[in-house]
Amino acid sequence: MVVNLRGRDFISTQEWSREELEAVLKLAFDLKAKQRQRIPHRLLEGRTLYMLFYNSSLRTRNSFQTGIFQLGGQGIYLTPKSVYAPALKGEEIAYKTERISDVARVLSRYGDAIAIRIYGEPVQWIYGKGDRIVREFAHWASIPVINMEDDVYHPNQAMADLMTVMEYKGRLEGKKVVVSWAYSAGVKPVAVPQSAVLIFTRFGADVTLAHPRGLELHPDIIEMAKDNADRYGGSFEISYDMDEAFEGADVVYPKSWGSLEFMPPKVPEVDERGMIDLMNKHKDWITTQEKLDRAKGDVIYLHCLPADRGMEVTDDVIDGPHSVVFDEAENRLHVQKAIMAYVMGGV
Ligand code: CP
């Protein structure tokens, strides 16, 4: 099937059809092979990607910037401090900010796509505000907008996760995939686990989401995951016991995230102390070899990175034979090149 994704925004995998996501994966595998063999694939010669980061990044920034370069284009790194901070209507400060509608339309006159990362402190941990800002850019831009992680979704991570699982396990039907909370002393957004349960249910896996009570994902995401499971022939269940969840797993994806119960709109302002007190009660949610032994003998261990070693996972697991975290990080490059090639008009 021929898909046309030219000009499309990529904000959540849920907004693209299964056929479109499969086309991206096919191209990603092809580009990975070409990159390995040093076969030129300059599909975006002369094109420009603007990358606006409100948060830190190692993988996302470098995989996008390297990726657009390998495709023959250039990536320009922007932060709210290096420009007039893009702001929503009503949140502007004279000569310090610039309304998003203006920023999006100006960049659309110069380049070929805008990619944005925004979650956590830059949006006062108001759940959904980062996603709203990405969508505000998309509304005004006449070039595609790519979500490099907001406070609801991290679609590029999800596509790299899926690509990695397919490399090791083939098709996902009949495979048990466990997306689990893990302990950390820091507060991380929910975008990665939310995007993971959506993509794995979309591709027919039997997904178990595990977390302590109080660390639920957003109810809208749970509904979408259940709907995906019904539609694509897999299953979706929730467990409150990490050990039990790991039993018989083909894939485990344990990572930390913060509690929506302590973030606006559930509370007037973010309560990081309350969140950390809750998380500190669950330091036993660490991935150890003992826990991994409950899974299948050929289980793979995923983590989007950065990992908090000694909290989320022990060194022997993340550096051990079941860990595929560096394949997963590498696949960010290949899958994002495929997404850029499609939406920026390279294929
Ligand atoms: N996984 C991920 O998005 O990593 P960075 O925060 O380093 O971009």
C-alpha cells in the first residue's frame, strides 16, 4: 500500500493509521541497512528542521540532528532562551516572549518542519499543557510539526521501541509485553509509558501495565489502550505487583514516572514533595536479575534512557545479556529519519 504522509504532523501514534506506521517502520529498516552499509540516502537534500527544546535531551536532540544531516538536510537547535520564548496567547511578556502563532508562521516561511519538546517545569507540570502547546504550533504552522516528547506522548520513542521489539521478537501477536513503573528519586513525565501501552496494543501484543496504586496513567490513555487491544487482537491488563507482572514476559519495559494525582489539574499546583513521598514507598520496584528470572528465558529488557541505575534497574540487568537499550537508542535515529523523510516530502 502506498501512503502519502507529506505535510502531516506527528504528535501521537494514535493519529496515524496502522498502515502509515507500518510504512514508517519499513522505511526505517531500509534506512538502517543503508546507513550500516554507507549507502547514501539523501532524501531531504537542502531541507531544514527546526528543533525547539524546552527540556534537556541527549538522544532526541542528537538523533534528530544527526538524522536530518544524514538525509542531506540541516537541523537548527533552538531553546526558549535563544529566541523570544514562544508563548500562548495571554501568557506573553513584552519583548521577552513571542506568540506561538507568530513563531510558527515565521518558521514556516523558512524551513520544512518544526520539532518540539516540552513537558514538566516549563509548563509548571500542568498535565496536557505541553501537548496543547505542540498542537498550537501545529495549528499555525504550514509545515509539519513533530512531537519530540510532550507531557502526554513521546511518539518517536514508541516507534523506536516497537522497531526494537520487532527486531528481536518478530510480530507482536501472542507476545507478553510488560510496561512497568520503576522507582526513581526524580520525577519523570508519563509520556513514555503512555506511548508504549498505545503502540504495543496497536500492534496486537498482550500488554500488562504494572504500577503501584497512585501512579496510574491518564484514564483517556487507558481507554485508548483497551480499545486498541479489542481492535487489533491483543489484550490489556493492569497489575499492582511487579513480580507477578514479570511472570512469563517476552518483553519488559520498566521505567519511572510521576503521579498525575500530584499534578494540576488534579491539584492547584504541582506537589513534588507529595509525589516523592509516594514514590519512596516503592523502592522495591527496581529491575533486578531475580525479577527478570520470572520472565521467559529470552526476555528482552527495554529502557528509553536515561536510566537511574541503582533505582530503576541494577547494573547487572541493564548491562546484561537481556538488555537491548542501546539498540533501542540507536533505533531512534533510523525511525525518526523515516518519519522526517515521509512528512518533509522526501518519499
Ligand atoms: N529517551 C529520550 O527521549 O532521551 P533524551 O531525554 O535524552 O532525549
